[in-house]
Amino acid sequence: MRRARSLRGRTRPVARRTVENELRRWGFGRIAGVDEVGRGSLAGPVVAAAVVLGPGDGLRGLRDSKLLTSFERARFYDEIIASCLAWAIGMRDPEEIDRLNIHHASLEAMRDAVGRLTPLPDFVLVDAFRIPRVFIPQRGVVGGDRRCAGIAAASIVAKVTRDRQMTCLHAVDPRYGFDRHKGYATPDHLAAMARHGYSGAHRRSFRPASLSDTID
């Protein structure tokens, strides 16, 4: 409740369709918004989503997933999935993140998400930067998850998908509290890591300085 009140009590910018509408005037019809979540987590996958919104889908009030409560994200997730023209998920697990590094793993997850859209979009809008080896016109939009409705929608789909993955990981191994912190470096997560060490869900290449002497 405290987080819900704090979110309602501050200005939460609504993501607009200004960029999408400009692209439609140039003749692009299927415009995908792409975003990822989980870059800074110590455990679990990095998850990317690609969403193609329709011009008349009726969705209002889309925002960056970080500006929404968990209840609001779940509601928007259902509305987006029900009304969008297409959506897809890309994911890289901790082992792949350790092998590739988080930046490249995130790019691969985003590329997978775009490639799984059926049919493929004719333009891609990405939060912050472009995706290599995506041979579709694209644009990186700085602050895109707060500015572009399609990217905001992708951020919500990716966030809800990943949170559900972390809840499943908690059911398998409840020692770390993944259902609460979703793998991020909260004090209780760091304490659990110091007590139990790494699990199979943890990224071995992510080593908090405070735990360097306590985790193998």
C-alpha cells in the first residue's frame, strides 16, 4: 500500500503516441515497441517484449512499468494482450547472461522478441538504443518507456512476464524470497545470498562487492 500511495502521489507521465502517429503518416502501419527488464537483477532471466499496438485499441494511460503498481501492471498486461495486433517475448537465462554479458544478452532477447512477431513489423521503436542485426527500420528513443505508448506497453508485458517467472523460481527454491524482490539486490536478498550462496537461478558474473568475501 505504501508504494501504491507514493506512486499515486506524484506526477506519472503518460506515454503518448506522437512518434507512432508520425511514423504512420510516413506510411508505416505495424510499429513495434520493444523494451526489456531485469538488466540489474542478481538472479533470473532478462526478459524482452515486443508489442504492436493498434491505432484504435482503446488503451489509455499507458506508462512505464516502473511508474505503475503491481495491480495496475497486471490490469494493463491483460488489456494489452487482448487488444494489441501482436506481441512476443524474448528471454535469456542466467547461464547465457554470464556467457554473453548482460548487455549482449539483453540485445539478443530483444532481437528474439521482434523476430517472433507474426507478421513482422515494418518499424521498430526501442527504448534507448537500436538492436543490432534487426533488418527492419528502427529508432532508439531515449526515455522511450515514458514517451512512446508502444515501448511502455512492451515494458509492462516484459515486467509482468518476468515477475511471474521469478515467482515460479521462488516456488522451486523459497530460500531467497524471489517472489518479493524479483532477484534484485535488496538487503534481504543479499543476506540470503550470504547465508546460502548462489543458487542455479543466480548470475555468477554479478558479484555484489559486499558479498565478495562470503560467497564462493
